[in-house]
Amino acid sequence: MHMLLSFFDRLGMIFINTGMHMHALDMLALFTHTLKWYHLILFILIIIPVLSDARRQWFVVIISLIVLLIVTNWLCTQIKLMVDRPRPYVHWGFVRIVVRAAYDGMSFPSAHAANISAAAAFCYFLKPKSSLPIITLALAVSFLRIYAGVHYPTDVIAGMILGILTGYGFYSFLIRLRFRSRRKTA
């Protein structure tokens, strides 16, 4: 299994990182590399009016997103400490470095992919028809992590899965809270 994943990672890195060299993608990779979870909150603030109808819901959604991103980031850090996988440009000499990570260690899972996927999943489950912009951003950021040479494809896939599960978990929790509060008032 490990050899199969390693083969998949190598093939993905060759195809995406070294085979798709484009200046426009380099610039996008540099831009998304500088994104932090609080930038994601600002982006979501722009699309939240579409996602919620009432001001009270808007506040609950923002607080939920902030907590969601803190929890997702924490989970990624804990997994990174356990797995301690080196970044592709440290492990393989053929990887083209578009951006360099803040530190050379711990690439699994991709926290960028996890955070943006968690927010996208949360927004999708909240209001599916209005979530296309953030889903598009999640896919682009995730792809660009591989393109930039800072993550293996399996890092990004694991980050996306973790993010989607966390986003769904938070959405389910929020729905249960709303259902309980409505039940008590009825």
C-alpha cells in the first residue's frame, strides 16, 4: 500500500508540479500560499449575506466558521506531529519549488486544503446553491499546494477529506443546536 501511495505521489508531482509550469499558476500559487485561515474568514464574510437570511444566523455562521477553522488547524497540527512527513522538495530533488513553506518539515496533511475544504463543506451543507465560489476556491487552493511543490497529492487529498468531515461535523452540530433550541421554545 505504501509503495502504491508513493507511486501515486511521485506521478502526481511529476505531472502537476513539473509538467504544468505556467507563470500565471506560479503567481496564483504564491498568492494562495500567503492565505491564512483569517483571510478565509474575510472571504466568507463577503459571501455570508448570500448564505444566511437573518442577522442572527449570520453571527452564528461566522462564529461557527471561526471555531471550525481553529479546530481544523489544530487537528492538522496534531496529525503533522504524529506523521512527520517531509515536504516533497526536501524528499525529492526533481520537485520544482514555486514557493517555500515556512519550515521544511511536516507536510501531511495539508492544512491549507483542510481549512478551505472545511469552510467549503460547511457552506455547502448550509446553503448548497450559494457555495460554488468557495468550493471553486477550495479546489484551486488544494491543486495549487501540489503545483507549488509544498505538498504531495496524498497530503492534499487527506487535508480535503479531513476538512470535509470537520465541516460536515460542525454543520451537523449547528443543526442539532438549532433543532434543540426550537424544540425548547415550542
